[in-house]
Amino acid sequence: MKPLSVFFLPLAVISLLVFAFPSPASAQEKTAPGFRAGAAVVDITPTVFPMQLRSGPSSYVHDPIHVRAIAFENGEGRAVIVLVDATGLGQDVADATKALAAEKTGWATSEILVCATHSHSTPKGGDTSPGRKDYDEKRFNGIVKAITQAIESLEPAEVGYASDEAPSEVYNRRWYLKPGTMDQNPFGGYDQVRTNAPRGNLLKPAGPTDPELCVVDFRTRRGKPLGLLANYALHYVGGMPTVTEADGKVRGMASADYFGEFSRVMPYRVGGSNPPDNFVAMMTNGTSGDINNIDFYQTRPPRAPFEQVRIVASKTADAAWRAVKKIETYEENPVVAMRERKVTLTYRTMSPEDVQRATEILNLTRKQREELNSKALQYANATLNYTEPDRTEDVIVQAIRIGDQAIVSIPFEVLVEIGLEIKEKSPFPHTFTIELANGAYGYLPPPNQHKLGGYETWIGTSRFVPESSVVLSRNLLEMLDELKSL
């Protein structure tokens, strides 16, 4: 029998191992005072087919669909941000999921922000087919589960904030055109600008871009990466693979677009070949209502399916990595606070002349409408839907403070000028806007863009009066001033 001593490691080696591989946080550590954070991810990839995509029914999934959440608190201040791989979520869905999560966790609904990525290749819920019904339930339960798990996983943490830029992937899609090249809009008139116009007719873009990529980096007190919240003002990328079935029908594939690919790649930016366990990275959509990934200035080389998604995800992950490297100080006791307001907005009302013109369009033959504009029927019906005067609706906006970082949310596809103005006027050194949060009410152009016309301003696409963005921005800036005074 060997001497007993050979079964024991030297004390110095044991000390090194303990230092290199710290034990999990104890129950006492998890309830320690100060800043705490928790993160969760829930897979909601459809399993009942056919599901419904924007491109039609499909039974094919390219990459997983998720709900991701990061919760944080300090003292009485707390918030949880939940990101769903979805084109958008109505306020009714957001309200219902928040109410159930609040019941399960004890957190208030006003402390929960639910937002969508706006990926156009994610499945749709609904009650018209087994696939849609199942996915609707799976997505709903996934949102509630992600909120609950993020809150349940709260532990002592530290947080830092910074930003970098990824300018090569953002382009304003609204353009002035060369004289005489503007087509009629669906209403039979002419706009001053056009969205995604033919390249040969372009004169100059009608608005700016926002190349800033913002990050909020959450780590445990022991320095282990816990979660990363990113924000970038860019629409979905697209270019997804398709499947051609035996009968020749081409089917789309479900995908989380670059938002999902960023989340897959980012752990490797953080940990190299050994990505951290249970780390959650999420890319929220900034004010990208008029920003897309189409290079209007030169001809991009042809891409394989999903290749451009990978390129954008890689570049944004690189920018996020550079931003994290800029963080010099992680705070263990930042001020955390969240505010919510319901703001009453007024719907647009069509003039008698608008209604008369829409009626005339509806009385045209199909061929005549097509010659006018391929979307003439759609927008003539939209015009008639907005004849009720003094119609209003309450929408939810939120503002969050984490130390010197401010986050605001708006339930629209927000044109980029609005986000840039909020950043400029914010009392905080770091500010970004999450769009399509707690609802999805179409496009929100600023008044100057309303005057130019174009797709983002058309009735039905844009529901509320032109001054709505001014009203929402004023409320958000008031909320930020209130948070700054804490």
C-alpha cells in the first residue's frame, strides 16, 4: 500500500487552484448589498410545422430563435430588459407577459422592458393554424420564463459602459432623387424623397446615420462576464437561405438575423476559445426606422445566403469588444432607477380631399391601380381607416438609469434623427434608445421628415400626427432629468 501522503497535493498547489478556479457564490454572497445582476436566455425555436414566416408557410429553421433578458438592481431601484427575436410585439402581448412575470417575481410591470429585434425572418404567432398557435404560446411563455430566470439569478455584480463605432454597415435609406425620376406614391401624388430608390436616380440621402454601438457590460464581483447589452441603429440584414421542395416551391427559413448571430459570436469575443459559461449577449435595435444595410454608394460583391448577416454580426461584435476594452472602471454601487409614462398620442385624420382620392382609387380597375402604384389598394384602405376625428391612444415610454448610463425606450420604428437628438440633449454621458419596446405602432418620423413624404410617413405606415415624436422626446428628456437628479 502506498504512503498516504501521495494522495495529497502540496499546500501551495491547492492555493493556486483555489485562486484560479473560485468556488460558486455562496447564498450569503448572492444576497450581499449593492449592485446585483442576472441574465437568462430561453430557446423558443418553433417545433410545430408549418410555421408562418413573412415569406409564407415553412417547416425550416436556419438558426435558433431566443428570448434574452438581463435584470439588475441596487437598493430599491431595479429593471429587467427582455429582448425577443421577433419582428415586433404588440402592447397587448407585452402587457400580458409583464403582468404574469410580475405576479411570479414580485417585480412591478413598470420595472420590465420588453422589446423586439425586428428581424423579418422570425416566426409569427396567432390562432389560425397549429404552428402559429403553438409558437404564440411558446413565445409568450418564453418571455415570462426569461424574465423570471434573470431575476432569480441575481447576484452581486459590477457594471461598465462605453461605446465604439461600426460606420460601414449603416446607410440612410431615404433619398432625394434626380429631377423627374420620382414615381407616384400610392395616393397618386409625389413625395420629395423615396425609400430604397433605384441607384441610378439617387441624388443625396434625406437624413443621417448613427454609427455608434453602445454596450453595457455586466460582470460578477469576481470579474466573470455575466451579460452584455448592446445597441445599434440598424434594421435587419436579411439574405436568408431558402429551401426548394420537391414540387418546386421555395420556402423561407426562420432566422434571428444578425441579432442572433451577434449573440452567438460575442461570447468568443469575451472569452476567446473558452467562452464564459452562462454568459448572455443581446443586441437591441436602436433608432433604425430609416437605416438599413444596403450600400447605396457602391456595388457590393454577391453574397452567399446568410453571409452578410455573419459579416454584420462580426463587425458589430468587434465594435462591442473594442467598447468593452475602453471601460476603465466597473461600478459596484451605481444608482439604478427606472421611470415609465403613458403618453397620449393623437391619430392622424384624413382630410375630405384625401378620403375622396382614396375612394376614387378603390373604384379603379385592378390594372389601373397597379399602373398607379402596386400598393395603391393597401393605402387607399388605410386612408379610409383614419377618418375618425380626435382619436387617441396611450403608448408606453420608459427611461432607465444605471450609473452614468441612460436607456430610453419607444414603441415605434424610430427614425434615426430622433435618437440622435435624445443623445445630444440627454443629461447623461452615455445614452441610447431601444425601439419597438412595449408595443409596435409603426414608424415614428420627426416633423421635418413627415414634410418630405416617403414610405415611413404614409398613413397606415405612420399612424400618429407629425408632432408625436416631439411629444415623446420631450417626455423622455423630462424623465432623464428626473433620473439625473437622483
